[in-house]
Amino acid sequence: MKEFFKILKNHLMTGVSYMIPAVVVGGICIAAALATGTPGENGMEVTNPLMNNILSIGTAGFTMMVPVLAGYIAYSIAGKPGLVPGMIVGYIANTPIGDSEVKAGFLGAIVLGFLAGCFVQWVKTWRVPTMLRPIMPIFIIPITSSLVIGLGYIYLLAKPIGYFMTAMTETLKQMNGSSLILLAVILGCMIAFDMGGPINKVACMFAFGMMAEGVYTIMGIIAIAICTPPLGLGLATLLSKKKYNDQERQAGKAALAMGMIGITEGAIPFAAADPFRVLPSIMVGSATGAVIGALAKVTDHAPHGGPIVLLVVNHKLWYIGAILAGTVVTAVMVNALKKDVTKEVPEEEPMDQQSISV
């Protein structure tokens, strides 16, 4: 069993190592562009044409991030035939399906990447006529794998996820006003749990709905929780460099930039590489900042978060203090849980490809 989980981690780390450059490009470009913007009704608005183009490039990098993660997990398991099916199902996992607006996020993409890789590895064992062998890796395997895993997600998983998200939204609405501190803990944990995924989006949409009703306290809580995961993990790489490899330290710099402009996704490379240590740390950190914001009655009048919206936040000192507290808690906790890096993974080469038997 220990060997099995080691193989799983190797496949996951292969996906993460290929994903990090997309995160860095996307995060730095988006941070540079949004830093020149102003808070508006739909978040930070960038009017400069050059910065808008840079924002588009950064958005493209972020759009590629999750498909690359899933694609290279599948590639690590099944080799080149697994790459395209993995990327396709990773894209589907991070894209609203039909009218339900359901996204499985990066956690769903990881699961689908593993499923795609295992399915492709199985298809490669099929005995086929000699005349079909040349077209197996370029025709039969990618089409069959993409359809089976993609349709399986759409018809078997997407709707249950949608129902779960709807139920969660209704629960949050019923809690509003009953216990602001408990609500802050729940919202902080939701924001950090999947970093831009469906649970994160439920919390954000709840805050947006409260803003429409003239209640800005919930958005104040969310604005704090949004930025502490990337800021905390970026700080962690600075406080204890021996616990992170070269790629992670570079991702930490990008995470700091993304945290400043309220992009939680900057924490994804760390969570994907070490979820059992990173996820609890960022959830505790976000919840800590959210509770401080709730106690101070911080309000945010822009549907966005992070230090970049400070101008439209009241109780500014409490807002900054809550962000700093959540950031420090995240960094200290994750470094306390993580072990020192014992071996660097070369950036130029993927990790050893090992297959999972199905």
C-alpha cells in the first residue's frame, strides 16, 4: 500500500511540475495587469489597452493550468497517448457544463486525470488487428478515452456536484445573521478548500448575493480569506527554503503576487503537490483571517479581495491585520507540518513514469 501511494504521488508531482510554469506566467501577468486597475461592480477593471492584453495572456495561462495538470498526470501513467485525453477531461472539469454552471475545479481535474491515465493504460493492453495498431495512439485511444471519461463525468458526476453546491448555497443563506463568527469560519474554509473551484465559488456567489441586498460584511470576510492561501504559502517558502524545491520557491514568488491581487489559485501548485499538509494549513489560515474580519465588522464594497481593494474597504487597519494574521498562521502551520526536501526533481525531465494497474 505504501508503494502504491508513492506511485500515485509521483504521477501527481509530474502533473504539478508541468503546471507550475503556467501558474507563474498566468499569475504574474494577471497581477501586473490588475495592479493598474480600479475596483468596479464586477471586480477589478483594467482600462489600459496594453494591460488588457497582458491580462488576456495571464488569463490564458490560468486557463491552461488545470488541463495541463490533468494531462500530465495521465501522461505520467500512460505515456504520450494519455496526454490529450487527460488535458481534455481536465478542461471539462474546470468548465461549466450545460445550464448547471457546474465546475469540479482542480480537485476534480486531478481525479479525472488519474482516471484518464488508467483508462488509457488499459486500452493500450487491448489486442487489436495488426492493421489497426498504427492508428491506436493517434485515433482510437484519444477518442475512446476522451469520450468515456468525459461523458462519464458529465452524466454521472456533474449533476450530483451541482445539487451539492445548490444545497450548500441554501444552507449558507439560512445561516446569515444567526452566527457571523461561525459563518466566517465556514466561509474561510470553503474559500481555501479548493482555491477557485466549485466550493470556493459557492462562498463567493453567496457574498455577491449579499452585496446585492446591501450587506457588505460577508464580502469583507471573503476578501480576507481569498488572499491568505497564496500569501501564506509564498511567505512559507521564504521562511523555510529547505522545505521547498526550486520550482516551489519560484511558485512562491508568483503566489505572493497573486495574493496581493486576490487570486486564490496561486496556492494550487502547493496544494496539488502536498494536499494533506497544505489544505488544512490554508483552511485554518483563511478561517483565522475571516473571523478577525467578522469581529471587526470589516466591509468590502467591491466583488474582489486582497490588499488591492483596500480603497473600498472600511476598517482598513483591521482588514490588513486580518490578512497578516491569516497569512502568518498559514505559513507557520504548513512549515511545521512539512518535512525538508531531500531530493530535487530536475525541471527538464518528467518524473519516472510508472503505471497503475487497473
